[in-house]
Amino acid sequence: MIIERIKLNDYRNYASAEVFPGRGVNLFTGDNAQGKTNLLESVRLASVGRSARTTRWQELVRRGAKAASVSVRVRSDAGADEVTVRLGDAKTVLVNGYPVSRMGELMGVVKTVLFTPDELRIVKEGPGERRRFADIALCQLSRGYFYTLTRFNRVLAQRNRLLKGSPTDEELSVWDMQLAREGARITYTRRQFAARIAGFAAAVHADISGGEKLETGYEGAEGDSIAEIESGLLDALAQSRERDRRFSVTHVGPQRDDISIRSDGMDLRAYGSQGQQRSAALSLKLAEMELMKSEGGEYPILLLDDVLSELDEKRQSKLIERIKAYQTIITCTHLTDDVREKIGEITEFRVRAGTVERSDK
Ligand code: ATP
Ligand code: MG
């Protein structure tokens, strides 16, 4: 899948801009605070329906303007598609000109993998970051997963709200059944995701780091089938009921799951150095590219914000070698000649105060 056009209106510091990326590596350079990250953010917004930087989409509207819009046109084996996100009184999404009634219809139209210096947190921070990593990838691969997750979150919120009062056993039982049903699907799907990505991540990591072993696994309810996980969750919910009542929160379910990340036996979440955590995060993202290709038939678009400068030379070279296989959108403040040479063919753009210009011709 490749992006053919990005069009912005009153988005962040862009009044209006139109960008036509090339097939391979696209480089956006510019000084600090010119709009490089904003551009990547807009692509991600059209891809997964939200910004990686903020949950308040009102911030995305250019200061002083009333509404913003982002359009991203992609071409895939299936043909051309365009996603438009309008941010005005509300957030509305259009796919090929038609407003979608459910956000799930957006998922998978523009498939992206995002890697920024912030993504280090998928290794370093709490389990929520790793669950989000799995969930965003899975939602792009399957709308069914998106809807299951939406239902699960609703059930969980309702059960937790109920726990704030003094629910009867009967009341709780109703929610336990729904929680176990949706929760089992999520744990099962994420567990499969973790198992499949583990192989890709190990291979990518060995390549990038020169032989280091990376092992990832899923930590959550056990079971080989959805039914098995569901009945396990039901039992666990029953057992944790008194505790749930006492703390007014649900202690059992996929909202507590995690993905383990180990290198040569050491838990990188707790003990990894900054550099190790960064490489593991990068390996996971590149593994996500491979997984999405193996599941979806095509590579997604890789979005790299400011990451080349953060890697040591060896990892940088390895990364550059790999990104040539995809359409990649990279931002950085400047590129040294030897890195430019390593990349080879580049489509270059210059970002300056909310404007973008082709600079390689
Ligand atoms: P860096 O190299 O420092 O990462 P960048 O080119 O990636 O810089 P961006 O993060 O894209 O910079 O932000 C560019 C500018 O956008 C900032 O100066 C910020 O003030 C501005 N900006 C952010 N939101 C809005 C908005 N809603 N309206 C107008 N300007 C905004
Ligand atoms: Mg930036």
C-alpha cells in the first residue's frame, strides 16, 4: 500500500498543503517546530482515527480556524481509496466521500506503522502501552477486532461503574458473562498476535542488533481456544468478586494483560538500557510491518519520526536497508551526506512554517 496524496486544511500549523509522496523513501527535513511531526500525525489520524500525541482532537485544528480536514489517498492491490477526517464541531470520517457511521469502517483503509522516539514507551512503560500496540495493529487488520474491543471496553466500564455502588450477585453475573465473552476473544486474538509477531521480531532484532535474541510472549488468561479462555475468565471473575467489590474495580480480564519482552533472558521492560529498549521497540515495529504484510498481503506505510539520529551507526544502516522495501515517510532536521548516500533513491521535501515543497528536483 502506498500514499499517493496527503491534503491538509487548517491542520495544526498548516493553512493548506498538498503532498504527493513517492513510492519508496520520502524524506521531510526542516528546522524544529516547522510542521514535520504534524504531517506524520495527520497521516496517522487518517489511518487509525486518532493522534498519537493527543486525545483532544480540538488541538489539531489550526489556531484561529473553525475546522480542519485531512485527506489521505492510498493505492493498494485493491485499488485507490481516500480517507478524509474532518474536525469541526465534531470529528467526522469519510471513506471515498461517504461519511462512515462507525469508526471501525476507517480501520485498515490506510494501514500504517508508526515509530517515533516516544515509542520507546512500548517497552519501557506500563502494560497499557503494549496492549495498545497490539490493539492498534489488530484493529488495522480486522474490523471485527475493533468492534469486539469497543464492546469489551463498554462492558468493562459498566461493570466498574456498577462496582462503585453495591451490586447484587445477580447484577454482577450478567456483566461477568459479557465480560468473559468479549474478553476471551480479545485475549485469544492478542495471544495469537503475540505468537506470530514473536517470530518476526526475533528475526528482525537479530538482524538489526547483530545477533541479539529477542523473545516476546503474551501474559494473560491461558487457553487454546476462545471457549477455554472464556470459562477460565468466568471462574477468575467469580473468585475475584469480593476483591472487585472492595476496590470497586475489575481485577481480571484482558485490561490487565501484558506482552513480555526479553533479550537473552533479561526482562527489557524492567532492566533494559535506553538503547536496548529503543532497539527492541524498533524491532517490534518492523516486525509489525512484516506481520501486516503476511496477514494483509501488502506492506503498510512506515512512518518514522526523527529516529535516524537516535540510532547508532550499525542499527541506522540496518534500518535504512530495510525501509527501502516499503513506502516510508521519514522526518528529520538534517541528513548527513553519507546517510543520504546509504538510502540512495529519495523523494525529498522541505518543511518550513507549515508549508511543504519538493526539494529534490
Ligand atoms: P521538531 O523538529 O522540533 O520535532 P517539527 O517540525 O516536528 O519540529 P511539529 O511538532 O510538527 O514540529 O510542530 C510545529 C508547530 O506547530 C509548532 O510550532 C506548534 O506551535 C505548531 N502547532 C501545533 N498545534 C497547532 C495548532 N493547533 N495551530 C497552530 N499551530 C500549531
Ligand atoms: Mg517533530
